Amino acid sequence: MPGRRSRVHCELGPVLINRTAVYKICKAMPGELSRRGFRVRCSVLLAGVAQDAKPHSPWEKQLFRLSRRWLDWAITRPRLFNTVRSLTSLGPRWRHRRGVSMYLDPLYTLFYGAPDSGVVMVYDITPVSMEGWHHPHVSWLYGRAFDQLARSRCHLVATCQNTADQLRANWGIAPQRLTVLPLGLFSLPAGKEAIGAAAGEPYLLFVGSFEPRKNIAGLISAYAASGLHATRSIGLKIIGSLPPPGDPVLTLARSTPGVTVMGFVTDAELAAAYEHCLAFVYPSFCEGFGLPLLEAMHHGCICLSTNLGASPEVAQAAALYVDPYSPEELARGLCEVAALSGEQRQRLAARARQRALHFTWERFYDGLAEVIRNHVA
């Protein structure tokens, strides 16, 4: 099989700053590609790393630290970085020159100058389309990365059709250079093994970070307007990494009756939260895939989701939908899921579990391996 002789270079730059699902993908992808017959070598910009995305020699550890400083400098001085990157890219281009390059994020292609070939993962285009949600320097760099990719022959792997459509509409990227590969489900403990069984009041559940696109402020306002806490003692639990103290959305959450901010929790606690919630609510303005929604579906949650981005692709008929830009519609949606009959809940839960079976990492990595083999050919 041609893939058995093919070299792949995985650029795992996102591990420098990312601790979300992309970080987990960076840790898993090299091993998965190796199991599919590829000879895989990994880097984090200047540093060569093992398949666990960690540098193991003192020299590579030093280069890893230098790579982090290089990334920080690029974000601090993006225009200067862009001016000199044809020269600064000589190091990583020379060190990691063998094989098909697999980039785990468009941003890191910039550190290789202007690569004309390779495979690039794209989760969403919000750093460019929604600049107010990101640091302006980061948005500017992503704009340069997407412009560069549009001129190249790189193959782009989008995690949803919505992102692929936006790449075509905004940068004119030809369909033959795009492949849609939905992500899989990261394992969580079974509900019976999880800790923190449901006790006390029923609750709605949100899982995600306090970033603007997640629309947590809108969710909290809609929850307060719904009267579910005052009339039915239904709470709202928010799980996810916390912003710095004094963040206005965090302050709003902690001052709203019925809202519990749980912060980061263990996988076992997260599984328990999914298992015992009255409903999972996910009113994001945009999702490139939305792994929390898939996790909730896997656990048979009643799901109330945004009608934008990838979420309708992921859940299809297994969720109820609201316009995240309409506080009134979101409040009505919360009341609707809280009022569902037992029969309606059982039907939606069965749909959710069945739909979640469609998304596997085996399918994702088999598809990615095929993309890489076609790129080699």
C-alpha cells in the first residue's frame, strides 16, 4: 500500500497555547497516522518532538521554549513577523523538510514561509469573520494565513460543511481542494462510574469556555428572563475554563440567582453532569464542530442548540434549535425543553444517542489518511 512508504510531518504548534480539543487532537494524530502505515515525524515549530507532542532531549526542550517565544513575538509584532518570515522560516523548513506536511491549524503555516503543498486542518474562520471575538493581531495573522492558503496548492480539511462553504465563498478555494471530515467523540467515563451523582434541584447544563462566541451572557440573560429558577427551581450549571477575575460575563453569572459556575471539572464529574442534567443548552453564535454537543448527545441529553454554524450538521433531528441572536427565542427554548413530557424526552434522547454513533475517530483518521495518500499521489 502506498501509504506504508509515505512520510508525514505533523506540525503540532497548537500545543504551545491550546488546551482545548485541538490539543487532544495534536496528541492523538501522530499515533493514529502511524497505525495507518505512515512514517510520522513531529515538530512544534523549531523543536522536534515525540508523538506525544513533547520534546525529550535538552536541546529540543530549549527549542520548544524558543518556539513559544517566537509565537508570542509573532502575535505581539504581526506585521514585522510577516515581513521577515521568509527568512525566519528557513529553520523549520530545513529541519522538517521530509514528507507531506500536516498542519493542525492554519496559523502555523506562516512559520514555514509560504508552503505551497501540504494538508491543513481548518476548524472555523471566526478569527477573520468575527474579528471582535479575537485579539486584533491574531485576526490579522489568520487573515494572512487564509490568503496564503488560497494561493497555494495545499489541501484543506474542514471539520464541517459550513466551514468548507465559507472557505469557498470567502477565498474561492476550489471544491477539489477541500475535504469535510467531522471529528469524533473523546471518551468519558460511563455514567455509573462517574462521581457527583445528581442531587438537589434539576438543572440545565452548558459546557464551554467563556469566550464571546459561546454566547454565555445571552444564555444567562435568557435563563433569568425565563423564570425557571423562580417558578420551578431549575438551575443553570456552567462548566469550563474560567476567565480572569473581574470578567463581566463571569460577574454576571455569579450574580444571577440559580446559576452555578463550576469551572474546570474532571472527566468523571463532566460525565455525571451530562447524565443527570434536565437539558444541555448550547446557544453559540458559531461552532466549527462543537464537541460538547456531541458529548451531550452521546449521553442521551435533551439538547437545545444554536441554529448556526456546525451544530445543525452535528445534531440534525436530535436537538431543538434557537436563534442565538434572539434572547426571547432562547428564553422560550429553555422553557420548552423544561416542559417536555416523559415520552418526548425519551424520543429525543434515543435520537441523540443514535446520531452520536455516526461520529468516530476511526472514521475521521481513515478519511484523513486517504487525503494524505491522495496528496502524495
